Amino acid sequence: MEYDVIVVGAGIGGAAAAYYLGEAGCRVLVLEKETLPRYKPCGGGVPHSVFGYFPFPLDQAIEAKVTRVRYSYQGREEVTVPLPDEIIAMVMRDEFDALVLEQARCEVREATLVTEVAEGKDGVAVFTADGQGFRGRYLIGADGANSTIARKLGLRRGRFLGAAIEAEVPLPPRSMADWAGTALFEFGALKGGYLWIFPKREHLSVGIGAFRKSRAKLREILRREMAKFGINLDGIALHGHPLPIYLRSEKLNTARSLLVGDAAGLMDPLSGEGIRYAIKSARLAAEAILQGDLSRYTTWVQKEIGANLSCARWLAALFYGLPRLCFRLGVRNPKATQLLAEMLNDRATYLDISRRILPYLLRSLGKR
């Protein structure tokens, strides 16, 4: 049987692509290597704007809503900033991704690992570890940071991967109440990254992410820093995963295939955010396929997503190069959080942030 589109990967990028294409009447096959729903290591912070990307409710996936952000520098210097209008929600990715996939008009085959790809003039064939073969007119690689599709098609050869470690930590009700509505970010404990504590319904999601090349022992740092906040990780499962940090515009398509989300390297080099970009790239991929012309896809992604992430890369170089100074002069300023919230909810860009924050930082430096 031949499909209009084969999507490899049932994460949020693959699920979104399947939804948009299915709604347009395409015959879509989704191949997922894991058994669904699968655990996805991720902090799970979702901007409110994301819930408007689909015409169906996703509220049942919300574990908690964030009403304030707590910033810490090396567990000592702290500031708490209120967030109006509940602009950030916390989800568990297995539930969130599954809700989108359930709405997609597609065929799903789980526990199906794609190992080979063959692209021809009129279509694409994929082959799986158990000897199956499937054919489609087009192919979408949504199979994560270590994308098999990208590798087999010779795309993203210069990719850069950061690293993250995450854990789900149950706490007694009284301790959970202390974290209700509060998301914490800690800076300064490692170069080129941060630690986080996010509230969920019955536990905390805690983690550490390194967005630069680092020899830091992330597990040791995570255990040490969490202890400062009274969180003991003894006996808690730690989940490591790669972070496909955006560095530059890269070719993301062939004549018949496209990459979206983490497979396309669309992760914010400053914050590590990737959910919004996965969905946006999935929408662009669907538009390219429906037009029957994939040649403009990479340009579309660069214009709508990559240009913003390029600006984020320069801000990341400044912030992680001078973390304590930027914490004191920038992070502690409530306007910085307000601007970041506007960016997360599609009301501003990193260019807007740089235009408004950098002059403030320079003036502050001149007063020191």
C-alpha cells in the first residue's frame, strides 16, 4: 500500500504533521519505534500560545499552571517574578503528544523502528528493523535529535548536540504545596546551561541542560544542586537525552523528504525550548507537501523560525559567557521575564528582546 505521506516519529512534531496533513485529506502513516504512549524526557513547559495551534482542547494534558518564576544563581542569590495570565503550563509529554496524535486522521504503527530510506523520483520507501517496507509520495523525519532519517538522507551533517538529564521526583503533599505554581531556574552551576524545577500534578520535574560543549559531570551537578533545594535524588531514575541546539541555517529537505522539530535541530540555544518550533515546522512541512513543492521548505523554516533562533544564539553567547553579570543586571529585572513571556507566546521575537534589553545592560555597565 502506498501512502501520501510517511511520518517517522510520533513525538509532538510528527503528531502535529500527521494532524495537519490528515485534515487536508492526505493518507498518512506514522511509524514510531516505541510503544505508545512513551515516556519523553522533557521539562514539559508549554507556552499558552501552543494550545491555540490546534482547533481542539488540550487542557486535559495540563498538569500545573505557572504563576511565578523563581530565579537562582548558584542556589544563593534569588529573585521571584510573578507571571500574569497563566502564560505557561506544565504537561507530561507522553500525554500531550498522545492527545494530538489521537486527533490525527492517520494510521499509526508503533514498535516499528525505521532503519533504511530509499528516495526515488516519484516517492520514498522506508524499511524497518523487522523487515517491513512502506512506500509514500513524501517522507517527514520527526525522529528526534539523533534522526535516522537525517543521517540516511545526508542532512544535518554538521549538527551539534547538547545534553540534558531529567527526573520525575515525587514529594509529600506539604512539600509539593511549596512548589505550587512555581517554576525555578538556577544559573551559574555549570557553564553554558541551567538547572530547573517544574511543578507537575503529583511530582516535580527536575533537570539540567548543557547547551555548549562541556565536560561537566551533569549527574553530579544535578544531585548537588537539587540538594540545596531540599530535593533528594537517591533512588530516583535519571533520564539522559540529547539537545539538538540550533547553530545555523541548514538544508532540511530533499526533493521528497523533510525534517521537523528536533530532527531539524530546531531547539532554542538560550532556553532549550523546542515544542513550539516542532509544531511550527510541522505546519510548514505540511504546507510544502500540500503544494507539491518541497524546494522552499528550508527557506520558510529559516524565515519563520531560524532567524529568531540565530538571534537567540548571540544572546546565549552573551548570557552564558557572563552569567553572573547578566543574572544581576538582566534576569533580576522583571521586564526581562515579561519580554521572554511575550516571545514564548508569539508576541515578540528575540530581536525585540535584544533591542530592548541590550541598551539597558550597556547603560547598567556604564554605571558600575
